[in-house]
Amino acid sequence: MSAPLIVAIDGPSGAGKSSAARALAVRLGVPYIDTGAMYRAVGLAARDRGILLPIEDAEAVASIARHARIELIPDAAGNRVHLDGRDISEEIRRPEISLYASAVSAIPAVRRSLVAEQQRLGRERGGVMEGRDIGTRVFPETPFKFFLTADPGVRAERRAAELSARGTPQPLETVRREMEQRDRDDGSRADSPLTLDGRYVLIDSTGRPLEAVVAEIERRVREAI
Ligand code: DC
């Protein structure tokens, strides 16, 4: 039997990764795996235990990541996310949890736990996997690596629209500041920073409809299969 198909979609927040990865997974008939949701789940669990930012006790968070039962449950809109049996899908999208997710993701022991789980999920049934380090660390051997990005102003507007749609609107300036902070942190941490190397196909979604982005990725994957 051939190895399951893994498509890596990496890139900064607001680049359109989630929408593109979800649609692509449906077209390719493989699971959609939102790895950012797993870091968000650990961030939420840390916040619920009263851990403050910046994180001082990395070992406490590593222990949370080792013991938390994080499940990604497919549904029509992507993944529902359960933490120890509780549905946290909405809660983890709050801006505060974005900052927690980014902070916990810089802890190497947290990454080790989550990367191992992501590799297990991918080996089982393949998938379109969305994140920051899928093509560099989680599945470096996949030939299908896409780096999705967009102009920072456009990314901030998308994030702001998303937050409004979820009922937690934020001023555009605040969204942009937090996004830039997260871009800096995710791109500069020592362990598996977001990195664009020559093995990725770079796709800039600025001014392009989602449909066109998905069609381009699908075409490239099918041509290469
Ligand atoms: O994609 P997202 O915004 O839901 O991700 C939340 C945070 O999790 C992001 O700021 C960085 C981290 N993350 C990561 O370090 N590695 C991944 N593969 C996915 C997300």
C-alpha cells in the first residue's frame, strides 16, 4: 500500500490557510487537520490552570500538553475541538487564546508532544495539515508543501472579519498589532520557527478568491501524484 497523502499548508495567521486547507481536504478526500487548534487547546488549558503570560513555568505547560486529551473531530465546517471530552471549538478562537497558543508553542517539550500526535494522525489516514512547521518538522518528507501568505493589511482585515463573525469584534488596529506580534514570535522562536524555504510553493492569496487558491493547490498536487 502506498503512503497516505500528506499536504502541508504553512504560513502566518490570516493568510487563508484554514479555508483553503478545509476545501482542499474535501476535494482530495482526506482528513483536514488543524494543528493550530491543538496549540490553542494547550493554551486554553494553561490559562484555565491559572498560568499567566509570559509563561514562567514551562514544565507545568509541558505536563499539560503530555496529559491533555485533544481530539479533532471532523464536521462540515472543519474540525470541532475537544479537550478532555469538552467542546472548546469556540473558546479557543478568542484573541486571548491566540496569544496563549503562540506562547505555549515556543516550549520545545510542548511541541514534541503535539508533533508526535500530529504524525500519528497523518500516518493513519493522511490529510491536509495546516500549521507553521508541517513541511519543516512534522512531515518534512512530504513533497507537497505550500506556504500561504498575503499582504499584512489584508490578513488583519480577514482576522478582524472572522472575529466579528464569531461575535467577538476587535478594532482593526488591535488585530493588526496582535497579528504582527504573533508573526514576530512564531517566526523567531528557537524551536521550529515559521520558515519559508525553497521546497515550498509560495502562494500569495492577496486579492485572489479562495476558490482560485484551492484550485491551484489541487492542480499542483494532482499533477505531481
Ligand atoms: O494557526 P493558528 O493561528 O490557530 O495557530 C495558533 C498558534 O499556534 C500560532 O500563533 C503558532 C502556533 N502553531 C505552531 O507553532 N505550530 C503549528 N503547526 C500550528 C500553530
